Amino acid sequence: MFGRRSSANVWLIALPLIVSGTLATAAENPSAPDFSGLWIHPTLPGFEPPLSGPGPVRNLARNPAGASNFNRLVGDYNNPILKPEAAAIVKKHGELSAAGVGYPTPSGQCWPGGVPYMFWNLEMQMFQRPNEITMLYLIDHQVRHVRMNAAHPARVTPSLGGDSVGHYEGDTLVIDTIGIKPGRFAMIDMFGTPHSPALHVVERYRLIDNEAMKQAAERDEKENQRLPDYTNDVGIAVDRDYKGKGLQLEFTVEDTGVFTTAWKSTITYRRGATEWREHVCAENMHEYYNNKEVDVPTATRPDF
């Protein structure tokens, strides 16, 4: 899953430019909701089931508290959203993980992940301009560019990030993404759920009041594994004294090549108590999330 990576926590050298860009946003587009600032969702794998209706693949492996066991990613291949071929792939990945054998994921291979896979990122920042929104994700320098008030090209050239266009519907930011290329390690989630060229993802971002944020966070922590403040490798922490609004992403996934129906999930973001840090992906034998070395073949004597 995440064996082959390392991290380096450094100040983001572009911070002054980012701050000035944030200030410009309010002046250039005063009617847009303000989603600026550092947002954190400190759980893994991170997808929250909807309150009703079809939802994402969930982890069958649970910790003693009943939440997802991130060290064993055993996807529920019986989820009715999965077509038989996709269910078989999820089952295969789960059998490997249950046996303690890792399998390659985009983030574990220092490889870009498309949406919705990249939503597992623990930290996110959004910079709003009238014609473009830029989204930064903590892990692996992932950056997204969303063209505002534009249409998809008649012929989209597939890419790992896809083609994203956005617009505002009142206080909600809507982002529509197509053209996501099924790359070498491409998957929908950390359970290995595949996708086809038909993948279509619609994101809806809106601010929610503090009490709704807390309630959503409680539901999230019952489903997903919570990372303790500051003790994790990237040093993230939620601001426990924050009294303002939270940010909630609701996304809808459609892919007629893989799923029997469209399904939804949410990500609930809270304000961070730490500064933005840069997490660099590199070759590394240490599993930062499991605090042990990766099990790989080791020579008992030199080859020469």
C-alpha cells in the first residue's frame, strides 16, 4: 500500500505567492464562497458512506473499535455497486492484504492518482480565481487545475488527472471531471477498485456549520481509522479550538464499465492546527503508517 515512500517536512517555498493569490480571490470574485485556508481530514482510507443510497467499497477488516483497519485493506467485493469483473479485482487485492502482502497503489508507487482516489489526502488547500481554481494536496505534490465556467472539449485527451471544469451553484462549488486515464496503477480507492475510460466524477463543495462538521466527523471516525494528532509522519493535527465552519465534499461516481449504478461518498474537512508541509515521495523501505520495514527479498551475501 504505502511501503515505498519517504517524507520530508519543509516550508512550502511558494507560500508568499499563495497568500497573495488568496487575497486577490476575495476582491476579484466577492460573490463566491471562501474555501481558502488549510483543510484536514485525519482519517484513512477516508471515504465516508452516504447517509442513504449506494456508497463506496468499505473495508471488511476492522480495528477493535469497529473502524477500518488501515493496515489490512480488505474491500467488500460483495458491494452491489460492483460489476462481477470489478468485484473479482477487489477480492484479489483484499486476499493479498489479508495475507499481509502489499499491492501497488498510486500513492505507494509515487504515482499520480486521479479523482476520486486522490481524496484520501490528509490535507488540502484551494485557491479560487474567477477563471481557475487550483487545488493542492499534501501527498506527492499533487496539483489540480479546474477551469471555471467552461465546457469540456468535444474530444478530451485522457490524462491521469482528467479534465476538470467548475462553476458555482449558490454557495456550492461544483466540479465535473471526465477523461481520467486508466494508468498503470490507476484505481478508484485504496482497495484496488478499478475504473474504465468512462469514469465520471462530480464534486460538490460547501461550507457546513460547526455542529454539522462535528457530527460528520464523528460518523467518519466510526468508519475510518483516525490518525492521532501530531504523532503521524506528516505531523497533521486538527484545530480543536476552531469554532467556525467546516468544509464538506460530496462526490458522485459513475462508470458504466465498472459499476452497476452511480454512488456517492463524502469527505469532511476540518481546520488544521499545523502549517502546510511538503510531503515528498521517494524510495523508502520504511512503512510510515505501520512503523516497520517492508518485507522484500534480501540477499544473504553479496552478488560480487
